[in-house]
Amino acid sequence: MTHANYSLLSSSIYAAASALLLAGCAVTSHGAQPAPLGTPSSLAAMESTLDEPGPIVVETVTAAHWQVPLSGLLNLDDPKARAAGLEDRDEPIQIFLHSLHHPSRGVYLIDSGVQADIHGEGSALGWLVASVAGLDELKVQLDTRSWLQRQSAPPSGVLLTHLHLDHVMGLPDIPKGTPLYSGPGEAAQTSFENLFVQGTTDRELEGHAAVSEWQFPASGGEGIAGVLDVFGDGTLWALHVPGHTAGSTAYVVRSTEGPVLFTGDACHTAWGWQNEVEPGSFSSDRARSKQSLLALRELVQRHPGMAVRLGHQSLPPAPALNVAAR
Ligand SMILES: [Zn+2]
Ligand SMILES: [Zn+2]
């Protein structure tokens, strides 16, 4: 390439980069469309039947172990975090793959686990993102392709909590044509960091249909931005809990073992859940994410039998009930 050509190229890259910086950059350029599923509902309607046993069988597997800066996972400026002496360090976390087996709707995944070839040539991760995000440290325990091979049927859909990279890393293993669902405005959300991850997120989504975005009603009640009854049968709800990202979505299931809440990254860590401290620098709107976290905490306080699956850590098991005394 001649020097003149090179200058021309670098100045056009500079112009394109400047335009992106000024405008911010979307999470993905992948298409989005309104979700065809979901009946407008409310917390009150959901809570009226929530504690009745339901038909969905829930399975959670640890797809991978990883570590990331604690300051991203937790607001270390929170008075409780300061009082506990928490300082920034690498925090061990997990990437989970959850599945919901519905008797007539089939199997739905919550988020997507990790693709089999994550560290290989078929990986959707670019080298820059992989090295900047520390994904070299990611230790895969059970990849999505292996998990799918154990199932009797392909998944009916993927319920994404949001479109951060660590939640879409299993999508390359999901059969193309499987419906993908996420919160509203999730794909178009803009930020500076997306300059680095947009290409990677696009590759994770490559070949898949447009993401179907939940059409939440204006308010869900009690600090939740919106509630949808996903199948309209009172077994699975999507809860709009913005803050970590604009479209962050939690899911509530009436399972055979009782109600289960999947928080997504409305709460990453066990300590954050137990101490009501919201995520840190990984969030786009910390004040709103605090409000969403408190609303989810209050929901569980009203339904103490509800199991809670957090974004990236497991809660310690509840103390065994004393069933001997009758
Ligand atoms: Zn996230
Ligand atoms: Zn995450």
C-alpha cells in the first residue's frame, strides 16, 4: 500500500471512529423486532399464583469459571462495601447456562452458556476483545454444544437477560432459527465500550434471526419497570429491571420445586445480593440498577420460598429446615 493510500485509509478510519465516538456505538448492528410472545401482566397478578407449584423443570449448569474486577461487579463506593473493607481485586465468578423444560412449550434457555470452540479458530471472539476482557482466563466446564447434544430436542428459544458478551458467548452453538428474546432497546444501547465489542457481539449473533424484544407494559408495580406473562399461562414471567443495561430482564418461573428468580446481571454476586449493593462499573445506570435490585429483593422477601439464581455467583444453600419436630 502506498503512503498516500495509507493516509487516505487512516484518515477515513479516523473519521469513522470519531463519528462512532460522538454518537456512541450500539451493542450490535444485528436486527431487532418486537417479540411475538408475552401478555402484559403485573407483579400483583404474578404474585397471586407464584407460590403454587408449577410445571417447569429448571436445570442450572456451570458453563465456565472466570474472574473479573470486583469494581465492575459491585459498587465499591457503597457505604456497606466500604464498611466491609472491600477493595478492587479479581473476583472468581461463573458463567451459567439455565434451562427451563416446559411440558408443552419445550426447552427454553436463559442466556446461552459458552460456545464449544471459544478458544479455538471457530471462536466468535476477536483477539483484541479476548485479551482486553481477560477471556484467556475463562475455564470452560460444560460448553453449550455438549449440553445440547444431551437433550432430546433442540431448544424452542433463548431468553437473554441482556446482550453483554458473557451472556451471548454460547449463541454460535445454538441452532440458527431458534428464536432469541431480550429486553427493549438492548441491541441499540450505545456506549463507548461497544466500539470494541460490537464486532464480536455481531459474530456471536451471526446467522441468527433478529432478536425479539419484549414489549413491556409501562409499569409492573413496586419498582419493576414492566412485567410480561411470557406464555400467557402463568408459568414464566419476564421482568424489566433496567440499570445494568437499558433492557436488562429478570425471569421468574413456577417450577416443580417452587418459584425461581433469575436475576441476570441486576445482581452479579452473592455478597451484593445479601447486602443490597448494586453492580459497579459494568452498569450503564447505577442509580436505576440499585432501584431494580431493591425491587427484586423485596419480591423475594414477600415470597421467602423463592430460589434465587444470580448473574454470576451461587448463593450459599439455605439452612436445612428442622422437619423432625412435628
Ligand atoms: Zn452484564
Ligand atoms: Zn454478565
